[in-house]
Amino acid sequence: MKFCKALFLFILLCQANGLAQTAAITGVVFDTENKPLPNVNITSGKIGVSTDENGFYLLRIIADTETTVIFSHLGHKDVVLEKLLLSTNETYEFNPILKTDAIQVAGVTVSPRGEKETSGILSVSPESIRKIPGANAGVENILKLLPGVSSNNELSTQYSVRGGNYDENLVYVNEIEVYRPFLIRSAQQEGLSFVNSNLVQDVKFSPGGFQAKYGDRLSSVLDITYKNPTDFSVQADLSFLGASASLETLSKNKKMSSVSGVRYRNNALLVNSQDTQSNFTPSFTDVQSYITYRFSKKFNLNFLGNLSVNNYENEPLNRQTNFGTIDDPMALVVFYEGRENNRYGTALGALKGNYYLNENTTLKLISSIYHTTEEEYSDVIASYELGEVDSNLGSETLGEIQNSRGIGSQFNRTRNDLDALIFNLQHKGTHKRKNTLWEWGVKYTHEDIRDRLQESEFIDSAGFSVRPPREVFINNQPEEPFEAPLVPFTGLDATNFVKTNRFSGFLQMGTQTVWNNSDVYYNLGVRAQHWTVSGTGVDKVSQTVISPRAQFAIKPDWEKDMLFRLSTGIYHQPPFYRELRDITGTIVPTVKAQKSFHFVIGNEYSFLLWERPFTLLSEVYYKNLQNVNPYTLEDVRIRYAANNNTKAYVYGAEARLQGAFVPGTESWVSIGFLKTEENRDNRGYIPRPTDQRLKLGILFQDYIPTIPNLRMYMNLVYSTGVPGGSPSDADPYLFQNRLRDYIRADLGISYIFAGKDKTFAKGHWLQPFEEFGLGFEIFNLFNNQNSITNTWVRDVDSKNEFAVPNFLTSRVLNLRLQMRL
């Protein structure tokens, strides 16, 4: 293992030579009357393309190398971009106006990272998303390598950002908000992210301090843009974990385009590497499509559709988990009876109309409907033995329990049904006047939730049933008989019919100007939301919140390429259905919106190192939270207390260095520190469940110089342990132990038989392929035993409860085939 780590660090510090990667420059060419200009020649050395009838072009150039791009058209003077320097996979948008009397652009130099993002939004390369290996490969897999993003569970696509929880993150696809199932309680039941990586064109992410145009959540925004294809294409991805295929089409008249994908996934390969042995038959399937029809140059209509079905069938058999210390090794052995049958079916349909009133004004109308039906049925009996392990190397019973310290059984029964319908109708618009961009929007949301919760847990220890630790069950047996009914140790029994109507809106203004030869940008905005909660047996309650937000950026007139950013604002999160439901399943309509004050200072420094582009991004942040709705976290299931009796804070600092560590590739190293604590009912501050502290993330790409088509992709995450939680009905102030540190590395090695830099003559079997690659992936390369939660088991003698870690997946090998026509 030490050798592997040393080898990895050696590779990271090495510099290879000579594989040419590409970047892209795209846009629309106009004439002096702002009309699209067709048949314009765009050349870069020996590479050239022409604009289509709509003036659109897409030119791929060599990345990490200074390039000159020339726009030429009969009757017009040339437009010249000199010293254009783009990073690998970067897309630079340039919309020139060709004049008849003069060269418009001469000697334009683009910084090593292209145009800087003044609003603090991070862009992620879609190609990196598709290539980087991971147990749950995709957009979220890349996000987890960022310094402020945490996820200690490779079986889940959920993530927390800068001390927030999984429910505090916004996700948009082409400006359409997307949702997740409500009842998900275990990462094993999460097979697929909503976002299909094969359909992605652009990824933007903000970990805090985002603009008013984004919705009402406390932590982050993931803004996904799906492709508008420029040609016909077919793509497929096959592996031991499943398969996916995507199709891109464009009609002959170029008025209609579509990108569609189908995915199937089975997590059995990963889950079967855990401590618990089971007959596990999961299946996760979804179909997704994004269609665009251009009625005219002024109006187009988009449709986004998604259908997904997650079936989770599990028959656990047995489990042995060894834990403790060298001096006191212990083990938990469990034998199971019964099975789990869970099903989650979701459907989303959305229409988006775009009307370009004129060159300065765009109007949009967006409607969507989301429907989910969820079932969780389980009956599982677990008989366990807790004891000391025989650690004598010469013993025949090595590794087996030698001295029992706890014997008992546990019966879990679940009958949960949920049906949810969410409807959205929204208008958005933009208007540009000189250097000022105005954006506005209004939105109506209707949520109709029908929920039936039935959960019970019976514990039998040393021959008797354990009742809940409540005053009503305190007795002085055996002196006096106790005849209270047999009740579960923990249980839920609730039926809820809840409706919520929300009205929200925003207005923001962004301006770019020059001050003392320095470029200055600022954005001021405000958003508001009014919502009403009602339902069967639920009091009707209405509330309103207002959230002002601001961003400021300055690029000084220095020789060094630097940008400074400041973001601040008030962020509210009005309660969604799960936040209204307390630990007993009862709806509390008076729950207030959680409130957070964000303050973020950032710097972006671009420079050349080894004659290659690099960028150092750094930020410090502080969040003050009020009206906090405290929660408990069991794996990835969140249960709220449905009150606002808590206040909290988060502060931290993070840095990320990204660039071409190896020529023609993009890699990064990130490090972050955060601290977050909460104070419930003024009892004092304790760490929150997401108190991650230290986080290190590395994304690295490499190749062999003499065999440039043999590629290596690696991601590595190290983070300190988070609080391990507490037993049921226990006071969290009494349980402040932490889980072990999380360390995980995933390695992928593939050979590119056909690609951008390797094509074949007509007649060769690889000639039709734009891309054809075959390789393997090793998940959890160093085979670290990471844990996500604890199982609490009682010692009969001492009455103490032991925290038995629930370990995640061990080392797993996966084969992968990728192709594109």
C-alpha cells in the first residue's frame, strides 16, 4: 500500500511530453446590422470551418498553445484573434461583428483560463465528468473532489456543501429545477443521479454566495446545461455496473434537435463487497430526452422528459464486522431472516419557451410537473452476538467470537407509501442595456404530498423485549408487576395529506464598468417567497421571506492576471415536506424558513507554469445560521425535529490549483478546512453532523508519452471523520465520537483505439467511430475500510452501548467500454 501511494505521488509530480488535446471556440458571427452571417471562413493554421445559415460556428483548436484564429468573408475585413490560449476541453464563446471597412479585433489575448467567471460560478469540463472513474461516476463524482463538497459514501450521489446537508442543494437542468425521491434512506437504494453525463454540455457549480436568480436553498447551486446537437451522434458506455446509450439528432433543416439517453445500473458488484452478505437484486433504469424545436429565429421551444424506476430487493443473510483495538478486539456477528422490497418511480415533464423580443431582450416561460410514487416494504429479523475476538495466531478459532458480551435480536418492519405531485409555472426574462443586464422572474409552485408512514423496531436482549427509554415505562420490576402493552423500541405511525402553494420572484441587476483602469463587476438582487401550508388535519399557515444578495468583483490593471470576488447576502430555505415532518411523522406547519447569512471572499490567479496554463482559486467564507431546523442523519436519510430551536455557524477556507500538470490534460489538487457547530436550546455548541474539518481532493490525468493513447485517470479523496451520531432517542450532547477518516482512491486505465487524434481510413472497422476506448477501473485502490454510520449494540453486563461501524465497499475491479459514432 505504501508503494502504491509513493508511486501515485511520483506520477503526480512527473511531467510528460507531447499529446495534443483540444479546446473549442464557438459563437455566432454577425454583420454590422446584427444579422447572422453565413459562410464565414474561420481558420486556425490548417484547421478550418464555416458558419452555417444561422451564423453559428464551432472550431476545435489545439489546447495549451498560443493560437491565431482568423474570421474572413468576401466583402468584409478580417477579424483576427491573436495569442488565443485555452486550456484542455475549455469552450470559449466569441461573437464577432464583421465590418466592411476595418479589422475589428487585432492582438486580442485571452488569459490562460479564458474569460474569468466574475459571479463565483465554477465551470467543470463535461469530458472530465465522463472519463474520471468512480463508484457513482458522473457530475457528483467530480463535485466530491472540490474542497467544500463532502460525501463519505461512494454508493450515494448526494453531497453536502460547506457544512450544509443533502437537502440544501439546488439542481437545475436548462433552468428547470429537478427533484429527488423523498423516502430514500440508504445509499444502496440510489442507483442513478438525475443528471445523465452523456447529455451534458456545460456544468456550473456555486458552493455559496450565489445570485438572486437562483432559488431558495442554503448551500449550493448545480446548474446543468444539456446539449443542443450540431450533428448526428450515437454514444454507448458498457461496464460490470451497467450500461448507457445516448443519441444526438439534428433535422435536415436544423430546426429540430434532440439528445436522448437510456441508462441501466446494478450496484450488486459494489454492495457484495461489504460486510453484509445478501441476495441483492437491485435494478435502476431511466430514460431521458431533451428536444429543441426552432420555430423561427425569434422563438424556440424546449422539452425535457425523464422516467426512472428504481427497484431494490434485498435478502440479507449474515454479517461479521470486526472492530475495537489491538488490545481489545471485538466483533459483531449477525444472522438475518426476511427481506426488503422498495420501489421508487419518478416522472418529470417540462416545457420551456424562449422568445427573443430583440437583440437586447429575451422572455422565457417554463412549466414542469414532477410525480413520484414510492414504496418501502421490509420485514427483517437480525439475531446478533457481540463479543471478544480470539486474536491468538495459533488458535483454530482465530477471528471468531470467544467471549460473548451481548446476545439479542432485532425486528424491523416498514410499510411506507408516498405519492407526491409538484407543479411549477415560471416566467423569466433578461434585458441588456449598454453594460447593464437586468434579470427577473416570477414562479408559482404547487406541492401535493400524500404520505403513509409505518415503521417499527423491536429489540429483544437477553430474553426480554426492550421498551423505549421514556418515563411512562419506568418501573420497579420484579417487586411490582408491570403490565404496560408491548410496544416497539422505536416506531412511527402517521398518515399525512399536505398541500403547499408557493409564490416566489426575483429581480437582479449586473453591471460591468472600468474604475482606475481596473475592470469592475457587481450584481445586486433580491428574491422573495410567500408560501401557504395546509392539509387534512393541518392548520393553514402562511409565511413570507425576503432575501437580498450581492456580488462584487474587480480585476486590477496588474501585470499578474488576478480577479478578486466578494459575495454576501441572506439566504432562506422555506420548509419542504420533509422539513415539516417531525421525528414522530407529525406535520408541523408553523416551521419557519431556515436563514443563513453568507460572506465569501475569493481570489482567482491565472499564470503560466512550465509554459502551460494554471489557475489558483482560493476562498474564505463564513455563514451564520438562524432558525435552524435540527436533524439526525442515518446514512443518507435525514429526519428533522421540525422546530427552529437551534442556531449554528460555519466558517472555512479552501484552495484549488488546476491546470496542465501533464501537457494536454487537466488535473487539480484541492484542500479545504471547515468547522460547523450548532447550539440547541442554548445548551452550548456541539459539532453538526457535517462537521468535516479537513478535506483533500485530487483529480489527476496522465498518459505514457511513447503510447499517448494509453490514458490514466485517478481521483483521490481524504477527509477527516464526521460525528458518528447517537443511538435512537439518545441525547446527541452525550455522544460526540467521530467516525474514522475517509480515504479513497479510484483508478481508471484505458486505451483509446479511436479518438480525436487517432482516425482510420475508410474500410477499417474503426473508421466509423469518433471514439472507441476499452479499459478497467479499480475502485477503492488502497482497500481502505471506510465507514458511514454506526450500529449501536448494547453490552448485557455493563449496559454500555458499543458503536459498531458500518463499513463501505472494499476494493472492486470493473471493466468499461466506451464508444461514440
